[in-house]
Amino acid sequence: MRKTISYFLILLAVFLFSPAVVRAEDCDQQYNCTEGSDNYENCLEKLEGCWQGEVNRAQSEANTLQSTIDIINGQIRVQSLKIQQTAAEINALEKEITELSERIEGLGISLNRLSEILIKRIRESYKQSRLPYKNNLFAADSFNGFISQYRYVNVAQEQTLDIMKKTELQRLTYNQQKDLKETKQAEVEQKRKELQSQKNILDSQKASKDNLLKETKNNESVYQQKLAAARAELAAIRGIVAGLGTEVKVGDIKEGDRVASIIQGKSACSTGTHLHFEVAQNGNRRNPFDLLKNIGLIWDNIDPARNGSGNWNWPLNDSIRVTQGYGSTSYSSRYANDIHTGIDIVSTNATVKAVKDGELYRGSMACGGGVLKYVRVKQSDNFDSYYLHVNY
């Protein structure tokens, strides 16, 4: 009993006297960033760091529905701050461009005036060079007159030369300012594209949160069920690619030949009808979008749209609907806490076709209390293509 009391007192002391941890809701209070202030952008960076720390804290906690929502909320706040930072950068660049435009206009006016003066001076110098006393002492009325005239011509020439130098310097400055303005304008365009991309990510994060709450009905047990299913599928896919599945060789197959059909409805480690298509090269996963052709895909998920950039035909007939892409997706980041190693696609036609020539294998893998069926095509180019959630 005494040990219990002592332990409780130690915990209480730690709680009372330990330095306070900055919580997410305190970040905005700690860094009250005011737009237009001198340190606005620096303040936004510190605020972003504070919120990123909150995301890291939530990720280190137990994987619960609330911690996942906390992570998404933190990511939304971080993304919002990035948008504010980019908008501030655009405003600063636009201000610089306005100042450069005014400077260029002034330089242009000054350059025009110098050019007019220079042309006038050159004309006068030409006239002076035609006078008889220019090179003839005897043409002058007197020696003093010759000296005065000679000095006048020299001074005029020096002034002309000085104006020529000023004009050239002004011209160089004018061109430099124009080049700088064009550079700034290109930066603004790039920042605007970056801003739009950031807004798309923000919209995706918000939709991810809404879908998560809709799917789980804000119920922890439902969330844990989905989490377990996602983890089981991920483990099964890793096992299949690692060669741990039970496989039977069928024989040679040609590109475009039928290899299977998509299972309709729910199946082992699958919540609904879809084909999980995955590719590995020498045992290393590859992004299928880098290999498949660019076609008229239907992008049916909240992540930024992608398309193929390679020359492989797709394993399904048109029209193909993508329900989950490759990499860190809204679904994989919420449940599996890992990348989605393939792509999930659906078509009105359930026929699955080989994307390349090779040897066909039919396989199965235990997954989520059931059996996940798949086929593998061992291609002659050191690629293996996998087709999951199918019937033979």
C-alpha cells in the first residue's frame, strides 16, 4: 500500500513540476501571427513547426480513432499554414514586381531623355568637326580665338562622351531591371502552381477526415476492425511479393490473355469489388503508374489524380476506375500507416488480362481469417506482375 502511495506521489510531482508541454490548441495562442507584420513569415514557420510537433506526438501514440483524427487535424493545420506561407511569398513577390515596374518606367523615361541629348550632342559635334578652324590655325581670326574655339570643341566632345557613358549605363541598368522583373514574374507563376497544389492536398486531407468519420461512424471498434483488415492485407501482400504464397504454375501466357476475373463483392482482406494490381522488378516494388499507359482513367478517390506514363497495357478493359492509387494515400496513411504498394482498380468488365508475356502462376495466401487468391505473371523482363482479389 505504501509503495502504491509513493508511486502516486511521484507521478503527481512529475505532473505538477515538469515543464508544460505545448499542446496543439496552444500553438495558435503561442504564435499569434499577424498578417502584414515584419516577422509574419518567420512566425508562420514557427507555428508550422509547433503543429508538426503535435502531428508527430499523435503518431507516436496508440493507433486509435482519436489519435488518427488528431493526426489528420494536425496535417490539415500544417497544410493551411503552408498555404498562408505561399500566399505571403506571392504577395511579397507581387510587391517587388510593382516596384520594379515603377523603377523600369522611370529608367525608360531617363534613358529616352539621355538618348535625345546624346543624339543632339553628336549632331553638334559633327557640325563642329566641319568648321575650318578645327584643324587650321590660320583659319581663325586670332590665336586667342583659335584657342577658345579649340577648347570649346574639346569640352563638347568630353560632354558627349560622358553622356554616351551615362546612356550605356542607364541602358544596362534598364535591361537588368527588366530581366529581374521577368524572373520575379516566373517565380510568382511557380508559386501560384504550388499554392494550387497545396490547396488540392488540403481538400484531400479534409475529405479524408470526413470519409473516416463516415466509414467508422465515429466508432472505435469499427475503426479497429478496419485497421486490422488493412494491416492483414498489407502483411499478405508483402508475403506474396516475398514468395511466401502457395503457387501452382499454369503455363506460358501472352500479353492481353485472360488470367482471371475480379471477385464480386467482399472477399478475404477486401471490403468490396476491386483488382489490386502490383508490380515488382527484381523483387523491388515499382509504381504501376510509371509502367502503364496514359489512358482515360476515372479517378474515384480523394487523393490527387494520377495517370500512367509508360507503355504497358492495363490489366482491365476501359473504362477503368481507380479507387486507390500508389504510395502514401489517404487510406493507407489512416489505417496501414504505410504506403499502398499497388493500385486498386475497377471496371464494368471483370476480366483480368496479362499486361505482358510470361509464365502464369495461380496462388493463395492466408489473410484475415480467409484465403486471398491471386495470380502472378513472371515476365521475361525481370518484372513480376501481381493480380489480387481474383477468381481463377
